[in-house]
Amino acid sequence: MNLNNWQTQLRKGLLDIVILNLLQHGQCHGYEMVQTLKRNEELKIREGNIYPILARLQTDGLVTSYSETSRDGPPRKYFRLTELGQKVLVDMNAHWDQLIESIQRLRKGV
């Protein structure tokens, strides 16, 4: 088994819940989001991974966006959770907590 491949696939599978959890703390623009996520070294997020996910989450109605002018260059696109996104995130976090509990029980031999 290739452990690096497994870790990469696991991180890719978690990006939706990671991004939605980030946005639950307030709106932010894409670059700001990338920088915040890069500080979490274990996630190994690259800028190119974020924008397609944000576009899909927007298509799914979980996030919305708007553009705002910036003093530092081109307009910035800000993202925020929709009401549906908040509801879905509650369900995703509950499922995540259940998975973690199940894995912890298995690790303890229960």
C-alpha cells in the first residue's frame, strides 16, 4: 500500500467539509481562504484545489459569492455559506463526529 497516495486521497475527500467549516466563521475571499488553509500543514492545500471546489459548492447551492473592489488590485470574489450550506454542514459535521468515534472504538478494540 502506498501511504502517500492514501493520505492524498483522504485529504481530497475532506476538502468540502474543510472549506465549509472555514466559511462557517464568516465570509472570505479565495486567496484569504487558501492562505488560512495553507497554515494547516497536514491539509497540504494548493490554490488550484480550492477554486473548483468552491465553484461546485456554489453550483450545489451551499455557498454564494459576490465581488468587491479591492485597493490592492482586481476585484475580490468573496464566498459565504448559504442557509442550505449551513444545514448541510451541520449534517456533515455530525457524520464526521460519528466516523471519528467509530474509528476510536476500533482502535481501542471495542
